[in-house]
Amino acid sequence: MRTLDHYAASSRLRDVAPGYKLLYALPPIAMVLWVDSVPFSLLVFGLMSASVVLKGGVRPADYLRWLLLPAGFLVIGTAAVAVDVSAHPEAFIVSAPVVGAHIGVTSAGLAMAIHLAFKAMASVSCLYFIAFTTPVADLGRSMSALGVPALFIEMTLLVYRFVFLLFETASEMATAQRSRLGYAGTVASFRSLALLGSNLFFFSARRAEEVYVAMECRGYDGSIRILAPSSGARQPSLAGIALVEAALLCVAVATHFGRLF
Amino acid sequence: MASPDILRTEALRCVWQDGTVALDGVDLSIRTGEVTALLGGNGAGKSSLLLGLNGILKPRSGRVLFGDEPLDYSVKGLKSLRQEVGIVFQNPDAQLFASSVYEDISFGLCNLGLPEPEARRRIDAAMELVGVAELARKSVHHLSFGQKKRVALAGVLAMEPSVLLLDEPTAGLDPQGADAIMRFIRDLQRSSGMTVVVATHDIEMVPLFCDRACVMERGRVLFEGEVASMFEHRDLVRKAGLRLPRIAHLIEILVSKDGFTLPGNAMTIGQARKILKQLNVKSDENRSV
């Protein structure tokens, strides 16, 4: 499966200045959490999903597959909210007696779980919009525009770069172990995993040394100074985004005060 | 007139932290404006020598001279040395650290303290030169191995060094990719007069793209001279765990085992064609007499 990073790099919205994308996708999260209504959550979810698929150019099937990931967590998480324990079976819609008490689902619990699930999915879709359209390096640059300390951004971007390297190396090592039956059986699996972990540690230390030497060769003196590509970023119309946000906000306010839905 | 040797080592001895002797008394001169091949088997000390020339590996004894000045290992001295002597490492993943291609290439230039317009001009020129201009905004981890190698090269070329040290530039590339990068380096040296040192065990490349060869074994220099004279010193080449280029080997066998009398030596297809043509002409003459 392609990583989210691949989608971001090949997105049709990639060249839109990251600030605009954040402006588009972050306020709806706050609105969803504030309004707490299923139809409004659905509205935001639909809007963000449509943006990712129609504007960003992600295939719907791929997008749905990526949604399964948080959906899995959601089902487990919200199930716990819906289920309750009580001595009286009449409070439940469905229940089962368990050693002197009853475990089951109340209508209030169910409603809460459904609310929660929709809220969470709507928020996830907003974050997915950013993740599917904005490479991490661009996010880093926009963080610096917001006044996040340079050291923090440097660390983030270095970690981001080397996580991929570490991941690649780990999967190569694991493949090599698997080809020698390293994961046949529980004992072998534990041993192989332990070896993999310690090898990765040595690998990281050595790689850090190599990178440091290579950076020194290019005149590194303790602070990383780089130039971002001259901003060929598209600046979409601020009015358009403001219009969408304002419309959403109106719907949100109306929903919250019971005029709608 | 500038010295004919831009870099020189005198009895250079370097020892790794664990006590392994990396270089054991190396005397070597790198000629200005030529391509020098550093040859040797694994662990012969090629990479160590490159690190020594760049001031990363400090000598235990002996010294390295740039121009006619011994290297200055102070922070300031190293900074000015590395502006002049650039090194491209064998593994591009060890060299590329920034998240996008453009940012990585900009790193060295920012460290030189160039004004931004000049830095941007040089980044664009370097990307154009190695043919990665369309990758500028790509993440480094989305590149193929060959592309990463080119980006690593661009990052060093952008600093416009007068000496370029390359550690195994062709390792891990397919034959055409390897040829392309060596041809590129050769063109660069011819057009800009850059001095190039290539550590490699890709012996077939040497007669095609290099002027001089230096054969190393166990931290010592066994032989140093014109590439053409490698043929005469083939015993040393073999002692170092290397072999002659295939064509040279063929010529050697034709002469020593099959009794051919050839009008010269050849290490490349071009040279071999030349002497075979001469042979052809001679036999035609013999027939017509």
C-alpha cells in the first residue's frame, strides 16, 4: 500500500500554499466538536472527503481503504461508550445478565456512541484532507511562518526523513530474517524481533555518525540552514475559502441553537 | 603559474579510533585539472584517503597539503578547505538529510553564507547540470537510488569546489547509469578544469574516463602513474586484488599464450580496434608482397 506521504506528494492540491489548506481544514474540526450534531458531522465529513477525492485526485477506493484504519479504532472505542452495567435490566435496549448484574446497551449510551463516532470521523476527514494534500516538509515550513522555534522544526523534519530510512532498513532486515525462517514459531519470532531491535539501534548510531560526517563536509557548524524552494505555491482565493468557512459556521450556529436539523 | 599538484600527501599515516591502521605512509600527488582514479580492493584505504584529503580524518603522522599549504585543522581552516574540496559519499542516504531535494542542495550554500539570490542561482544551475531540476520539490525518500546519487552530487557541485572527491560514484548503478555519471564527470572536468579524484574498483571505467591511476593496498600506494602505464605494472594491479580491464587481459593473453605480435597495448575497445586495424593492414601488405 502506498504511504500517505506518496499521496501528498502526488496530490493535485500539493502546490497550494499550506497555510490555505490549514485554514480550510482546521476550523471545521472546532465547529464539529462544538456543534456536536450527527448531520453537521456528516456535512463536514462529506465536504472534506469530496475535497480529497474530487480536488485532490485521490481514488475513492483508496480513500475508503484509508478510512477503514481510524474506523477500526472508532468501533472499538465507541463500543465501550455504548455499553453500560446496571442492576436493573429495564434500562437497557438489549442486555445480558452477568453474575447478579446486567450488561447491555442503553438508548442514551447508544446515542452518545453514535454522536461520538460521527464527530470523530468528521474530524479525521479534516485531518486526512491535510495529510492527503500536504507533504510534511511543506507543513514544517508553514510552522516556521507561525513562529514555531526553528530547532523544533529542524528536529521534526530530520525525524521525518530518517523514520523512512529506519523503516526501510527494518523491513529489509525483517525480510532477510523471514527468508531464514526467523519468524517460524513463537520462540523464534521473539528472538528475531529482539535481534532486529538491537541491530536497528546499532544501525541508527552508525548512520547518525555518517550523516554527521557528510554534513560536516558541507560546512555544518551546529545549525541547519536551508533554503526552501522558491515558493511556486498557488495562492487560491482567500474569499472562496472564507465563504466556505462562513457558510459552515452559519450552519454550525443554526444547528447548535436548534434552528436546523 | 599554479602548482601542478593541487593536493599532496606526505608520509600520511592515519589510524582509526579502534586502532586499525587506515593509511600507512601514503605519498601521493593529485594533479590539478586531471581525473585520478584511486584503485584498490575492499579495505585498501581508498575511502580513508578521501576523508584524509577532506580533513575529516586527521593524520597521526605525515601531512596533507592543499596547494602548497599544509591543511589547517582549525574550524575556520576546515571550513575554507571544504569549500574548495568537496566529497560525494558512496551511500547517498548518508549524505541526503533534508526532506526535499531543493533544500538538501541548498544546505552547503547556506553554510557558505552566500546571499540568497546567488544561492538560488547556484542551486538551479547544479540541478540543471546533473538533470534533477524536475525533482526539486520531491521528498528525498521518493527518489530512486540513481536519482539520489545525482542529488548528492548536485549538493556538492553547487558549492563549486575546485577539487571533487567521489567515493564509488558508479557503485549500485546499472551499466548505463554508471557510464552516464562517469561521462558527466569527465565532461565537467574538461569544461571547468575541475580536479577529480574517484575511488572505485570498477576497473573498466579507468582507461575510459581517467588520466591517472593510483593503486592501493592495505593503506599503502603500490603504484601511481598514467593510466596507460597500468598495463606494464599489471603484477601490482593484481597484487592489490584487482584485475586488468577485460580488453587489456585479452591482449595480454593473445601476446603471451597465442604468440601474437601486436603493435602496442590496448585497454579499451577503441584502442584495441586501432591496433587490430594496424595488424590487418600489415597482413594485407605481407600478402601483396
